[in-house]
Amino acid sequence: MKINIIVPFMPFKPGGGLRVMFEYANHLTYRGHSVTLYYPARVAFIKQSYIKSLLKYLLYKEKSSKVLNWFALDDRVKVKCVFNINNKTIKDGDIIFSTWWSLMFEIKKLSASKGNVFNLIQDIE
């Protein structure tokens, strides 16, 4: 299967919720699935200017290969930094897996070709 995992931000330090998503990415890859992990720079409900979003996107692009020095992400997991979530930035797949409530506002606007949507609730969302 082609699996897209969308997380709300790039984690510069260890965190429980995102670590779980990275564990899933590794396990799904180990089981033979093609996994792409997305870091969007601009997410609904996080109020920031266009310029701040652009700077964040450039930082994500610069740091994407180095940021997970605290987690051993499988080399076969593709990592993509995107400015925002839309049909042009998210590739077609079988499943979209996310973990933050506000991502759903953008993910639900995606074409069905991006995959069936699953949102992992890990707290009191």
C-alpha cells in the first residue's frame, strides 16, 4: 500500500505523539508498504503570517534530513516538506494517516485519490 502520514509540524526535539507516528512509519515500511511522511509549514488554526510560514517552510527544507537525530527513522520512509496541505503537495495513495485534530480540516478537502483518511486520537482531542 501507499501510505501518506501527515504530522502537524517538524519535531526538533523528542515528543510522544509524533514519535508514535514515526514508529508506525517504520513498522509499516518494514511490512513492505511505501510510506511518505509530510511536514506542512502552514496548518489551519495556527495563526501565522505568510512570511513566517514561508520562512518555516525554508527551514523545514533545510533541516528535513537532520531533524530526526533523536529517532532512527527507516531510510526507506520518504520525508517531504510542503508549504501546505493540498492536492498538489500530497501524492496519491491508499491511506492518509494523521494525528492532530486541525489537520482534518485540510485533509478532508483532499481528493479521494489521496487515500482513505484515518486520524489517530492520542489524547483528549
